[in-house]
Amino acid sequence: MIVVAGSSNTDMVVKTNRFPQAGETILGGEFFMFSGGKGANQAVAAARLGSKVAFISKTGNDIFGKQAVEGYKRESIDTRFIFTDEQLASGTALITVNNEGQNTIVVAPGANYSLNIDDIDKAGAVIDEADIILVQLEIPLPVVEYVIGVAAKKSKRVILNPAPAQLLAEKIYSQLYAITPNETEAEILTGVKVTDRNSAAKAVKKFIERGMKNIIITMGQAGAYLYTNEFEGMIEAPVVKAVDTTAAGDVFNGSLAAALEKGMQWEDAASFACRAASVSVTKMGAQASAPFLHELV
């Protein structure tokens, strides 16, 4: 089983030819509304690939939150530990997508930021069952640290997708099974600007110095730089025409967790995740873009 502890959002997306400059109003094109949130996206990605998934999160007592939970149930995700905040609204994200499929995103966390340690304790039984625990940084950092600490004490494999990036306590790194930053996040965490294979290798060394054994730096259309005891090098991604890159990293992480849970070795698991992410960018939306297993074979 995979347990995902993280955010649930509703994404409001506008397509436009280009991004506006500061203070500028431009006319956009189509408007879409999708279920999103890094935690939810990763949970859906893993579930669509056949993994049993439980999701720990918090939504508001509003239509966005209720619709989101119903959507997770349709994906066969265990929603028993999605809690409700009676005061705060459900998380939302405002997303602009340009003609090249690139995006800008502003997130209003809402109820995601009221997920707390007591909520994690209530989900203790499902954490006990987990083969892999997947966390991100769209919920309060102390809660992330608590999940990692609890899981580490139980010898669980914890994968941290450090997004959106923020500095972490040094003790965290040695408790992780793997870390999966993109180029920007890797630079924030290590101080190394990642632009290619060589700079990715330098950033990896910084993580190794902190006690990490498994590191993947995702690099968009170039693929990912993987470091493990068995393999170090680039994992190439298929060449595709990007329509919307929203949630590509989340699809990568959910797919990686699913592959590792199924027993794939690291190199194969990373390649599988790159293929899944590449499929996702050919579709609009976050969770809506996550591929099913039949799309990857």
C-alpha cells in the first residue's frame, strides 16, 4: 500500500497565448476547473497505475472539498483520513497555461494548512500498513516532519517530493528513503544551480553528504538524474508535444512510488515514471492528466 500525506486543491485554469507582465491585463482563452493539489495528484497517479492508495489530507466544508473527496473515491482511493475543517475553505490554485504548455501557479492553501499532528495520529493504523509513504510540502512543514519521523521509526520507505521548495531540518534527510526535487528545488536545497547532467551530479553530492542514499532530480523534458547505490546517470524521457505541464512532477512521483511498490528496480522505476510524466503533459489538467497503466505499455 502507498500512503500519501499531502494537499488537496481545486485548480482553476486559464489558457492564454502568453503570461501577462506585472500590472498588465490580457484576454485569455478557455477556462477549466480540475481537481488538484500535489498530494492528491500523486495519490491519483499511483491509484491509476494499480496501487492501493490511502490519502491523508484536509479539506474545507464546502462544495470544492466535497467534490474532491467524491473524485478520490471514484479513483478507489481510501478517503477515511481526509479530514474536514469547518472554518477554512478548501485549497485552491489559480493556474495560467501559455501556448507552449508552460504554467504559472498561485496556491491558496486553505484547509491544507490546518492539517495537524493529531490528524496524523488518527491515521496511525494505515501508516502501519504502508509499504511506501509519499509526502510533499503543501501542508505545514512540522506535520511533514512528524510524518517522516513516525514513518522512519516504523522503518517505512518515505519519499519526499520537496515542493514547493523550502529549507529542511538536517535531521530529515537521513530519515528519507528518497528525495525527488526538480532543478529549481534542488538549487534551493543545495545551492547548486542545476542545468545539465554535470550540475545535477554536483547537487546529488550535497544530498549524499546529508545522508541520502536515493536521489532523483527531475529535469523536465530532459528526463531525470538518478543516483542510487546501483546506478547513477540520466534517465531519458520520451519526446512529446506538451499541452500542459501542470502536475507532471506529481505524476512522476506517484508513478515512481507505484513502480517501487510493485518491486521494480530503481532504474526501471525512474524510466517508468518518466514515461508516465511524459504522457501527462500531452493532456490538460492535473489529476485528469494522470495516465492509466494501459497507456504506458
